Amino acid sequence: MNKQVKLIDLGEKDYKDTWDYQEEIFQSILDVKIRNRREERTDDTDNYLLFVEHPHVYTLGKSGDAHNMLLNDEQLKAKGATFYKINRGGDITYHGPGQVVGYPILDLENFFTDIHKYLRLLEETIILVLQDYGIESGRSEGETGVWLGVGTAFPRKICAMGVRASRWVTMHGFALNVNSDLGYFDNIIPCGIRGKGVTSLNVELGVEYVDEDEVRAKIIKYFSELFEAEVIAQQAI
């Protein structure tokens, strides 16, 4: 059972290129698992946590409603944004500059075989990070992600989540709004949820900029504690 997690910071990277990179890693882990089962081997499987910042992009999950995208192709181009239908759960969301995006590609058989627990621990990681900034956050029943103001007149999402899993291997992950241009969310019905807002860490703190490296460091700290993992920085493969 391998609880080491290879941390790779991709910097700013195109969404499709990153998706292809995720798929490559994801498949390499599946290949080991399939070979182990077929040949009765016990080779360790690797785990990864990718950090990335994407240029403006909208992504629609496999169960999402395309009507939640409010722009046509020409309007997307004018906004300097792209759009992809992808193979994660969830509906539509936005990624862009000022957002800390994390893609854990884990073999959950190295940790626990429970997708519900996996999602809750990802949420808890972000909840603890926000707590360090003096921000109280939590979960909204039936809606994956991390929210502020649940049960008030102004509920708002600060971190979206959507994952894919096969043979207990995960991909895709979370997107925490840190210094995001929230105007881009006006072009969609975020996560297909009407009547609720979207926010970012800098807005909630009332500051112009929050150090994104500091946020990533906090995510690593709480992720490693909650998953009982050893996170080790690596170069991109």
C-alpha cells in the first residue's frame, strides 16, 4: 500500500493539454492494477496531486445540461475562453487565472475504497484552508463543493468539485477561487444551481490579492494530514 503522493505543479497550462496529461497518468495507474490482477502481482501503484492554473475555460460534466452555458461560440471567442464537454461528474464550471485547481490522481485502494469519503475529505481540506484565513465555510446538502453562507439569504460557492473514478483510481478534482475574476461566472449557471452565488477568497477577505503559493501550501498540509499521505514534490513526467 503506497501512501506517497507525487506533487506536480504544472503552472499555467491549457485545459485540454492538462486533461490529456491527467488521462495519461490515470491510465498508467490502471495498467499497473490490471497487470497485478492478471499476473497475480503486487506492484505498487503511484498517486499524484497536480496543481495548475488554466486560461479561461468552461467545462461541462458528463451529467451536465448544455443549456447552463449561456454563451455561443462567437461570444466565447470574444471572452477569450474555450469550452469542453468532459468525463467528470457534475455540471458546468469555470476555470481561469487566479484560481487554484487541484487534480488528485489517486489509487484509493492505497487509502480507502469509499468515493463519498474521498469527496468529503477533499471538501474538508478546503474548509480547513479557509479556516486559516478566518473564513467559516461548509457543505450544502446534496451539492458537492465548499460553500459560504449556507442557510442564509446569500449562499455562495467558493470551491467547485467534480471527479471521475474507475477501478478506484480518481481524476479531475477541485477548483478554489482565490483571486478569480468572478464576472466569468455570469456566463453560466454554475454547477447548474440557480439562485446561489459564487465568491472568491480575496473578495471575502476584502483584499486585492491573496498569495496563491501560500494557499497551495495550506492545501498540501491539510490534504496530507487528512489522507495520511506523504506528499513529495516532483517534476512533470
